[in-house]
Amino acid sequence: MNRPILASIHTAAFQHNLNRVRELAPESKIWAVIKARAYGHCFGAALTGLASTDGFALLDIQEAAWLREHGWQGRILLLEGFFHENELARADDLACDLVVHCDAQVEWLERFKSKNHKPFNVFLKMNTGMNRLGFKPEAYRIAFHRLHAAGYHMHHMTHFANADQVDRLPSVGSQQDLFNETIVGLEGPTSLANSAAILWHRNALGDWVRPGIMLYGASPTGQYADIEHANLQAVMQLHSEIIDIQELKKGDRVGYGGRFEAPNAMRIGIVACGYADGYPRHAKDGTPVWVASGDHGVTCPLVGRVSMDMLAIDLNNAPNAGVGSVVQLWGDKVPVDVVAQMSDTIGYELLCAVAPRVPVEIK
């Protein structure tokens, strides 16, 4: 019999969240960001659930090849462009759009165009304050004119550093102003907004938006309360079962290091999920786990340190739970952002870190 842990990926939730993006950015086209194996949700599920997107954005040319092999005929954007000059022919065969962010890529594209290849759609990236990738404004126009002269179809791109935070510099407004000032007189569509900007800065969207985490039903800020009213749906539901019950006396301790001490006699359930499955080892006592109970279910607090293959929960709220009772670690009952917050991390990390040993079911 298989271990009972399972990650269910709900493609209808993907479609729902994509529809929300269209409602929030009705004048923009959408790059659905599916890097990191679709944030841990599998490319197959993303291709099915996000099939009505205008394009997919990802990192690796092998991922682009997978999409083409599985029938995707729409646009594909390589978010970090190409890493070596010899990848350009493959990107051309796959009809990819390219982010260009450094002089080396400009030089490679100039040589590639000179060999009479068809021109790429280029999203030229401007560094407006994120200081990660992209041309500083003073170098941006030079790069633009070089690629434009070579015949490429030019687009303008930047990335906001603090769209999910207030009173942090650089602000969305300052980055947007610098971007707009720099591209004055330069032709081409624009792409600015990530999930946070789509949700909270809809005057800074551009012609193409790039939603990532919101497509998966989680929060750009890492705080579920910030998206609670955004009408997004969790795409991944991580389930397991209780595999044992332990009866504790007052003073008994639970797990490695004995972090949790029973305040009185109590029942705990041992769940088949641990940090080797991707559940955070640093989850604190009290992290909620949903336990099926009747028609509705209840949340029960985690107790003790998460181990490699198991964790423990206090069953005081679920007196009828026993071996075989279904639990949800995160999903529609327990937002992944809540688990992440109780573990001093963000939902992005938990979703991306679900281990390969966890079976995946696409619904």
C-alpha cells in the first residue's frame, strides 16, 4: 500500500485565478509565469489549467521545448533570456520571445541576426532599482537602438522591487516614472506588473502583465490576510492521513528535542508528512492542520518538531479522529501562506519545495 501523502493540483483553480487576472488587468495581455516547475505544481497541470493565457513565461529552454512537444502553440518568454550564444538557434526553432538584460546578449543577438535568421521578439529589461538584472537607464537606450537596428521586434520591460510593500524604496511610482522617462520616443509594448502590482498598483500594468504567485492562489506578501478578499483559489492541496494515535500523560514530551510538553492528558495524531516531503521543519507549535471530521472538518495545532517523515498534531478539536483520518497540510482549508508564516518563510518556498517523492494528482 502506498504512503498516503498526496499533492492534488486543481486545474479549475488555475483557470479561476487566470480569470481574476483578466478582471484586474482587462487591457493587458498575460504572461503566465510557470518557472520552477510551475511553482511546484507541474507543467502538465499548468498547461491544462492556464491554456487560455496569452503566453507562458519560464526560465529554461528545455521547459520551452516541453511546452512545444505537448502542443502549446502560443508565445513563450524566456525570462532570463539565453545563457549562451549557442542556445539562440534552439530558441529560434522553438519560436521563443527573449528577455535581454546584458551587453553580452546584445552582442550575441547582433551576430545571430547577421546570419539571416528571423528576428526575435525582444523584451529589453531595464534596471529601475531592483538591481538584479537589466540595463541601467543610461545604457538602456543604446542597447535598444542596437537591437532595433538589427531588426528585432522590441518590447520594454522592468521589474518592481516593492510592489508588495508600502514605504519601501524604490517605490513602484519611482520605478515607473524612471521607466517611462527612459523609453520616451522608443517604440514597442511594455511589461511591468508582477502579481503584487496587478493586485495593488493597477496604474502600473503595461501592455503585458506577468502574474506568478497569484495564479497559484497564494499571496505576494506572504500574508494570507492580504489576499483573503481577492477571490483567489488554492491550486495545490497537500493531503495525508493520521497513521497512529498516541495517548499522552501530563508532562510527556513530543518529538526530537522534546520541544512540546503535554499540559495535561491528551491524544495526538501522527501524520505521514515531514520535511523530506517539503513540509517546513521549522513550523512552530500551533501551526494549523485541517482534519476531516464529519462533513466539515476542524483545524488542529501541530505539536513538537517536524521530523523527516512525520509530524504530530493535537487532536483535542477532533476527538473522533483516528488512524486513517484525512488531513490537509495546506490548500483550500489551510492557506499555504499561514503555514509559511508559522515557519518564518513564504508560501512561494513551500510550494516550490514539495519533494519529488510526493505523488501528484492532477484534477
